[in-house]
Amino acid sequence: MNNLDLAIHFFLQLAVILVFCRLVGLVAVKFGQPQVVAEMIAGVLLGPSLFGLLMPETQAWLFPWDKSQTARDTQSYLFPVSQLGLALYMFIVGMEFRVDIIRHRLKSSIAVSLAGMAAPFGLGALLAWFVHGHPELGLFPADVPLGSAMIFLGACLCITAFPMLARIIHFKGLAGTTMGTVAIGAGAIDDAMAWLLLAVVLAKLENDWSHAWLNIGGAVGFVLVAFVIIKPLLARAERWLIKEGSLTETGFVTGLALMCLGAWWTDYIQLHAVFGAFVMGAVMPRAVMSRDLISRIQPLAVALLLPLFFTYSGLNTKIGLINTPTLWMVCGAVLVAAILGKGVACYLAARATGIPNREALGIGTLMNARGLMELIIINIGFQKGIISEGLFATLVVMAVITTLMASPLFEFLVGRRPRETFSDATT
């Protein structure tokens, strides 16, 4: 396809993606699932797992995919547009993030984060040790060292679906509550740590530690610059960015430009763009500036751009690769380790720091959702040759199941209660 044909084809793809996501959403809501989970499922169904299985020629025509990357195809434009939608949404999440509750519940946030990393990492590393010791299973390539395998699988089980967690919290009206803020804060820390662990694995495999140090130093430096320099400057500049109680066009562009710079930097240091966008959102002045940025960005980001992220990830997912009883047994072990390691550990940590039982159950349930952040990290691991196709498919199933169970399990354990009945920073 030439550039003009690609542009025309993109509009057809966009229409199909949007309509299909809404149709799946109509079904998902009957099972207590939010639209974001429907979009995740829709993305996988539009890929080779279902659409490509039932109508391979039609799927290949609608979503041309050149794995050799020698020709321009769907991934050449769908990936950057999907990343823009994801970054814009995480920018909104950052602006809604309640730093005051994190300060008020700092002990709980740290405890939940540490529990949500240590327990699943230990179980994942133990599983990797067992699987690596049985090369006949073929789940790790022969040239992957045991240490790298243990760190990678541990990191995979540490992952929380940070963007998806944010949308579920918003869908359930938990933004600004202790439950929602502790979960989103702990999830952000856990995911950042998981990406740093991935950097360590890649450094070990490539025998080049410069990328790992860039990850760690760049992340810490970026957060310090954002909160120590950019936040105070924005507070002083707010008088010129707001006129007659509304954000000016200059103010709007300033916010977008800072979001893009943050996303660029954390993507450049291989930490992922979502973290830079989230941090930039967190330093935006509250009240007028954040209010107007959210109102102008949210409709486009959520309704139009974000579904492209889920579709892009789904196009590279093949669930049918789990095709032997042994692989299904490994899949079950991974699923049990993921649920016990993340959900139960986070619940116990929340309870140990004084959070009421129902809210602690909610935090444990929310933190257990893996979503497509899991798909991102395992796609990287697969592309880098860290895991085999079989283990890749196993981790995909784990990600889908833990995400699907989050919303109905939340309703069962916590119940349908109004937002104001959950405690916030003033309690």
C-alpha cells in the first residue's frame, strides 16, 4: 500500500474497531464488565485468536501485518496513534490523582506496593526455576540463563494493569477515594518496578548495563525534575495561562506539550510512555487548569484513541498456542501464583496498615488485574527471545482471566456502594 491507500484504509479500520468495541461493550456490561474490559476482549477477538482464525483472508486484508517490517502496514501507523491515546488517557489519570491521599495513606500505599511486588515476584521466580529445569517443556529458549528467566517471569507476575486499573476505578466512581488512590499509586510503583526488572533482564542478555542504568537514573531524575522544577513553574505561570476563569489556548497547548515531553522521555529511557504522561498529569495545577484539560482531552482520548491501543495489542496475540495438557497445567500454575501472589498479598498488606476489610478486599481485587500492560511486557520478552510461544500464550491467558475476574469479583466482595460511602483523605 502507498501512503494514500494506507490513510484511506485507516479510516475503515477505525470504524470497524470503534463499532466492534461498542458491540462487545453492550454484551460485557450485562456481565458487570466495564467498557475498558470490553475493549481488551475486542482487541484480542479482532486479531488472529478469533477473526484471523475464522476468516484469515478478510482479517489479513483489513489489518495487513508485515512481521518482517519491510513494508508499510497496520503497525506502522496504528502503533503510534494507539500510544498517543494511551498517553493522553494516563495524562488525565495523573491530573485526577490525589497526591494528598497518598500522603495521608503513605504507609498503606508503600505496604500494598511492596507486597504486590515481593509475593508475585517470588512465586514467579520459583515457577521459572521449575520450568527452566525441565527444558523438554520448551517454555524458555535454551540460551536464556536461569537468572534472566526467573527475573522475567517474576516481573510478569508483578505487573498491574495500570491504564486499565485507572479506567476501572473511574468507571466505578472510586477516583479520589482511599481505595482508588492507594490502588492506583501502588499499581504505578509496581509497574515501574516491573519495567526496571525487564531492563535488568535485557541488560543481562545483551551484556550491556548502560540501558538499565539509564532506566533507573532517568526515571528518578525525571520525577525529581517534574515535582521540584516543573510543578512550581506551572503554579507561577498559571496566571498567564488562565483568563476569565478558563484555560487559554496557550495553556492548553502548554499542557499537551509537557505531556508529550514526559511521554517521550520515559519512552526514550525504555520505561514506557504511560509513566511520563502520568507524572506530567500529576504536576499540573489543580482547579481550573486540570479541569479544562480533562474536559477537552477526555472525550477524544477515551472514545476514539484508546480503543486503538487494545486493538493493536490484540493483533499480536495468539491464544491458540496452548495446545497440550502440559501447557495447560503450567497455565493453571501461573494463574494460581498470579492470584495468590498479587491479590491476596495486597489485601493482607492493606489490612495490616489499618484499611477496613471491604476496602482492603477492593484493593486486592483491583491490583490483581493484569490487562494489556502484561501483554506489552510479554510481547517484548517474546520479541527479544526470552520466552517461547507456549509461555507467551500462557501469560496471555493469565492476563485475560485476571482482568475479566476483577470487576465481578469486586462487586461480589465489596458490593455496589456509592462513592461517598468509601473513605477519602479526610477520614
